[in-house]
Amino acid sequence: MNSRDYFNSLAEKWDHRVTHDKSKIQHILKMTEIREGDKILDVGTGTGVLVPFLHTCVGRGGMVIAVDHAEKMIDRAERKFNYDNVKFIRGDVLKIKLKENSYDCIMCYSMFPHFENQQGAVKYLSRYLKAEGRFVIGHSNSRETINNLHKEASKYVEKDILPTAEIIQ
């Protein structure tokens, strides 16, 4: 089993086991200054926790591309949300081909620790941003809480830590 298999095995139970504070999500999204008409790349969308929030932010004129390497997680997201301007992609965001310089915002919400090479992921994904685009790494919990949760959750994610901002730069 690897991390993809691990997340696939939890897909159907995920929304009952993991909760997200909606007010914190709204605060994070407010800070990102997502505007109506923006094009957003939602990396590691999982079961789509951000999808309805992003859909509301970008309006009918915007677009959300939701990507996840765990196909059962994204299958669940697709069953939950059916918006004309949200496209779901199954695959490793570091291996699929997307159009460069085309996203207003790249969102890595509650998934960044799962990149094996975090600095490399930021560098790679940044090429998809427009010149004034924003790269957002967000969590509803503290760095310490996230890291402790992963250490206790499973051997498949125990080393997936959220580093300090200085390390990511």
C-alpha cells in the first residue's frame, strides 16, 4: 500500500471522519482575494471540501480545476458536486499536463504535507500561475496539530509534515 491506496481506502468514510471549520475556510479564501471569473487549480481536492466555496467565489464566469491522485476520493467529490464550471481530474498533479500561465490561484488546502518534495512541487506548480497569480498553502489547523495528526494516523502519512514557511520558500 502507498499513500494513494491509503487515501482511496478512506474515500467513502472521509467526510464523516474529517471535518473542516467552514469559517476558517471562508477566512482563508477571503485572504486569497479570489475574484469572480478567476481560474483556480484545487490541488489535492480529495472529496472536494473546497469545491463549493471555490465555485461560489469564482461565480459562473470562473473555472475550478480539481485534481487528486486518489481516484476514489475524486470519484466521491464528483458525486457530491455537479457544477458546470468545475472539472475533476484524476492523477498526480506533478505528472499531468496543464496549460502554463493560466491560473489565477493554485490552492493546496489540507494536502501540502503529502508532497514528497515540497519545494520542488511549489516550483513545478508555479509555472501554471499567471504573472499576478497566487499560490496558497492553507490548513484549518495549526502546523503542530497537522504534524501530530499525521504521525498518529498511519505509517503511510506519518512522515508527511507541514514545514515552516521559511523552508518552503
